[in-house]
Amino acid sequence: MRAGAFLYPWDVVGDPDAAARIADLGVRQVTLASAYHSTRALTPRHPAHRVVTAEHAAVMYPPDPGRWAGRALAPYRQSWTAGDDPYGEAAGALAAAGLEVHSWVVLAHSSRLGAEHPDTSVVNAYGDRYPWAPCIARPAVRAYLVDLAAEAAVRPGARGTELESCGWYGFAHLHAHDKAAGVGFGDAAQYLMSLCFCADCRQGYQEAGADPGELSAAVRRALEPAWSGAGSSESGRDGIEELLGPGATDVTLRWRGRVARAFQEEAVAAVRAAAPPGFQVLLHADPVPYRTGANAGVEADHILAVADGVVLPCTGPDAAREAVLGPFAGRGRVRAATFGIVTGMGGSPRTLERDAAHAASLGANQLRLYHAGLASNPDLEAVAAALSRLG
């Protein structure tokens, strides 16, 4: 299977050996971050630094001033990697080493955006804002994210793009010093904690047939057992209905599904309009439509009719891999299985050959390795050995 690796520009800029080292792994593609959220990242092999702190969500290239002039919502520029265009510099070095470069674009995930523009954020049933989660139902937010998708995806030399967080973001943050594990939320309760009650979503619920005030009160009542330690561990739609009731569940799923599908269609269309012929557009996805986060919940039939394929999280036990890949089996298009290769972050590079073969048996036709810049030398050695045997 064709294999690609995720990479940040700062893994390459300032390291003359980085591009050749990645090519020597046996990958053919690099998915290189062009728009990314805040993070703190190790750079185990870089000659000039060992830690990079990306302080806020930013683009890794100079944004087009004509596109963003006069707009309240615009991308932030990075300042932690030298140069005006670290994405372009890194992409050039990787291409010179024989690697195909695709852009990696994070959309609905930006804490700085929410901090500076609070009215862009998801608002939960208790009135708490999630500054890291822009609400994709808000017209100004959606317009900003769609334009960001087009600009950040279609960078010079890129042969394709992978859109992350192209859908709803919610309660789970995966950033900063999270202190949110004191209460155990099951899958269904996570959904309820991720429901948005901003003005636009409240109107959407009303148009779908529910009183938004009554709906938010129902969500709070449904979550009350979680605060007392007796919350449900149920998952799936049945689990949500157990907590919230069938009618209210249906309203929320219909509204949020319609918004997510429209956003995904707009973002992909904007990228295609800006891209040259043959440019590949993939989405980081989860086959459970109500899921939120980096791997946005999608409907398999819909997304494969919109994009060129999906990138799916496949690290973990066989059963989890089967659940993720199963809904996309036999449907054509790209089905890229992502495996963590950083042992310290829960990856398993030493079982990559076996796990990749299992994914292929379930219909995966490409691999993505997360993350070549973060992995230790022993982890990368295990990856190179596995890829050499996979062919």
C-alpha cells in the first residue's frame, strides 16, 4: 500500500537531513501542516532545537492579504519557525527528496479565534463557551473556514490536501492542561456535552421542531447522572436516546447532520475551485456521524460522493479498526488507515506490518503514519523495517 507520513514544517526547516531521512523510511508522500492548531512538540533529531511551542492556531505560509483584507475573521500567522513561508520551504525540500507533498489543514479548532471572537464558539447547554471549538453553524465562521480551506490546501507544489476537523468540534479538546477527566463521560454523554446552543443553533433546533429552551433543559437533565457518578456508559444513537429521548435526539442529529454536510460540501468545493486538475481532497473522518473532533463524524455515502476519500484512525485493537473501516468497505475512493507510530503517544510501530495488513483486509488502500517528526529513532527504525516488508 502507498504510505504517507504526517510532518510539521519545523521538522524540516533548518534541518538539511530531514527530507532524506523521511524518504528513507519508505514513504512516498508527506502530509505537511499548512494550517494547524496550537501544540507543544518534540523535535528529537533537529540540529537547532528540541521543543517547538506553537502558541496558537496559525497558518504556516503568508496568507493572501487580498483575500482577508477588512474581514473580522482571518488566519493568524505563525512566529515560531524561521522564515516567511516555512510550509513552502519544507515542501520544497521534501519534493526535492522525491516525496509527494499534500497539505494538512486543520479547520474548526482554534482557541485563539474563540478567545478573541467569543461569538464564534460552541456554547453548551449550561451556557459555557468552548473557545477551541468554532461553531460551524454560524455563517461568518463557516465563510472563514471555507476560505481558509481553499487557501491553506492549495499551496504551491501540493498535489492534494487532507482536511482535519472539517465538521463539528465539541467538548473534547486535546490541548492545554486539560483537567476534565474527573467525571467519566460515555460516548453518548460526550455528544450531549458537545451540543451547541449558540443563537444560530437555537434557531436551527426551533426550525427542526424543538423549543431550544426546553431542549437545553432536557440536555442538562440528561447529564445530571454523570455529575453524581451514575452516568450511562452507553454509546451509539441508542445510548443518546436513552439519555435524551428519541424526539430530542432526532432533532439534534438532523440539525447537526445538515450543518456538517453543508460545511463539508462547501469546503471541498472551495478547494476544488482553487486547485489544479487532479488535486486530491481527503477528509479526516469518523464513520459515526455524531462524533466531534479532529476526525469529524461523517456519513459514508455522503462524504465519498463529495471528496476523493477519507483518512481514518486505525490505531488500536482489531475490533476498533473493523468498526472504523467497515462502513467504507467496497465503496471505492481512497481509504487511508492512520496508525500511530510514536510509542510514547500510544502508537505501535512494532506491530505496523501486521496492523496494516489487517487494515488492508478490511478495505484500506493507503497508510498514514502519525507522526514522523515526533517519533523516536527506534520507532522510525521499526517503521522503515515494516514498510520494507509491506512493499
